[in-house]
Amino acid sequence: MRAPRRTLAAALALLAAVAAGMLQPTAAHAAGPVPHYLMTAFTNSSESNMYVYDSFNATNYNLIRANAYTPPSGLIRDPSVIRHTDGYYYLVHTTNWTGNTIGFARSADSVSWTFLRTVAVGLNGSTGSTWAPEWFKDSDGSVHVIFSASTTGTAGQFRPYRITATNTALSAWTAPVALGIPANYIDSFLVKVGSTYHNFLKNETSKYIEHATATSLNGPWQFVGTGNWAGWGSGLEGPALTRLPDGRWRLYFDNYTGGRYYYADSSTLSSFGAKVELAGLSGVARHFTVLREDVGDTTAVPTGNRSLRSANFPDRYVRHRSGPAYIDPLSSASSLADRQSGTFTVVAGLANAGCHSFQSVNTPGSYLRHFNMALTLQRDDGSAIFKGDATFCGRAGLAGGGTVSFESYNLPGRYLRHYNYAMRLDLRESTSVFASDASFTVTSPLA
């Protein structure tokens, strides 16, 4: 959910704060919206362990966690990830080379996953194959899994099918429905632009990635790009699309015959540029999806030494107690040590310079970061996961009145808030209590 844009009243309140000396306008940094790209993949080294990567630009990916998830049995090939309306990340994946099941898992933070279930799609038994499930959320809010199935095993004639969730828990599904694509196509990846569905999929006969469009999810489908239409050559599979910050599309694909990974960009989806090898991950990652989430808005957050005052407990400020963070009563009469613990240097975000990080003034090199959803002060260990956990994007204060709220960079939709005076990261709620708990005034430093 997105916070409302700053109102004129809020803007006037901010100017009043500047005039009162609480903020320094020359040090303000306007953030976002900032894209965050989450990748889940299996690798050349393992078909049973999933790896999680993160990127700020859809080009340079950092490993967040190796072996982030291993299902109770079977494989985790072709993992596909979405963020559902309940705030959780959901995974669907291929479970075996043969059989009629697909697997599901769930995560609150995208790195620690819990097995949910395997679902039998009912198209074939142990002699068939069910591969490459991909999430697709339609413009009407319905959630689907598109998968490819063969009734005669790994060498059979694959066709794309869909199942549709019949409850919000994504635990009950319809019977499979054929998409209406002809025989021997696999690895369908769908997006909808306007009223047109775009399906990028692999022709199993020619080994080219082709492009089909339709005005209904059930077809009829018209192939608008066949054979070597894009000039990328054959031996390709596993297409996956994401949207770039400038509005263009990026299509990733696996050159499995060469053991490399590539991407190509497009403004319209009708034509693409030349393929470009994916730096750092080519030859490592296999058949993945990339989930883009936008974080923050255009709210300006002052940088430099600052303190954060609670909106609904104005005598309390965010401070660390040699680790865990709380809102505690602080004032100019407090001890120097206490005032220093409530003063932070607001700097460009460690994971993305469009957002912010909070460095302790009395423990240089240590930053506020979320850990198991609690806010705590820890020393920067240089890891990608630390940098993401310690980066927060400004939003117009949920409580209004010139306040600021802070959304987690790597867990969009979760905000810094206090609960029983302890600082933590929670999914946004549409309540006045949450709005007040998650809003702060950025003031001049206490120390």
C-alpha cells in the first residue's frame, strides 16, 4: 500500500520546522520511488537449494543468501516468486523431473522460507512431467500459476496450462485449464499490458524463445515473434520479464546449451535489443524470476546528524541501548551518553543511495538495521543482506503534520514503528494507531 502524497498543510509544516531551526533544508535528500529487484534461482551447482539475490538496477545482483530454501523432498528447479496481498512472499517451483506436482513455500522476509504444500495438478501420473510453474497476477486481482505439462514424460509434447487460486490463502486451486497454445511449447511467462496478454515461451522443437499475444488469458493466441525473430539464436529457455526504472522491459533467458545467462531490453515488447550477458551470474544462476518492488516516495529526509522524535509520544526519541532500539524520553537535560544514543548520522542508503541509513554517532560504523523484524544497532559487516536491512526509504508521514515514515528497502510494505516503546518493522496497517506509531519528526541532533 502506498502512503498519501504530502499535502500543502504538511509542506507548510515542514517549512515552519525549517524556519524554527529543527531541520536544515540544505541537507535534505529527496528519495525514490526506488526500485528493488528480488531474484530467486536454482544454480548449476544444485537443483535442491534455492539462492536469493538482490539488485537496485536489475543488472548487478548481490547474493543475499545461498541455500536459502531446500524443500522437504524433490527439487527446487524453476523457482518463481510473488508478493501477495497478505505481505508474504510466495514461491512456486518444479518438484521433480517426472510426476504431476508443483511445490509451494512462503517467507516473511524473502530469505527464510517455510514449506507449505505440494499440489497435484491432476494432468498425469508418475510417467508424465510437470515443469516451470510461474506466478501470474491478472489485472482483476486473480492469482494464477502457469505451468507446462507432458503426459509422456521428459521427452513428451509439453503444453502450457493454468490453475487459479480459489482462496486468498493460495491453498486451494481450480483444475488445470489449457491456455490454448499448440503442442510442444514450454516455459510460459506472462505479463499483461493494457488489455493485451503477452506470453514469452520456449518452442521445444526449434529451441527458440517466441512471443504470442492475446486479449484473453484463454486465447486465442497469435504468435507475433517466431523462430529467430529477436536475433538471439536458439538453445534458449526460461524467459522472465521485469520492468526497468525508465519504463522499459527486461527479458532474462537461459542459454542452457552454452551454460550462460542473458538479458535483452525493449520499450514496447514488440522488438528487443541484442542479448547481453548477465554479469556475475551467467554460468551460475539458472531459470529464475525477478520481482520488482518500489519503495518510498518523493519525501525529503534531512541528512547529517539528526534525531527522530516520535509523533505520538513527542517527549520520546529513537535511541539504541547498545543494541536494541526503543523510543525513550530524552531532552537537553539528559546525560550526554543518552543524548548520543539518540543521535544518528543520516547518510545515503547502504543498499541504495536513493534511500537512507542511520549511523550511530557514538559507535561509528554501526547502523540501525532490522533483524528478525526488530530494529537494532549493529556494526556493518559489509554483506549485502546487512546493507539491505540497514536501508530505509522516506515516505510522507502516515500521521501527516510534516512527519516522516520510513519503509524498509528490502522488505517493501513494512515500516519502522514503535510497539510497547520497542522499535520494530511491521507490515503497514490502515489504522490511526499504526500511522502514529510509524511517524517521526526529524529534528536537530540531541548531541
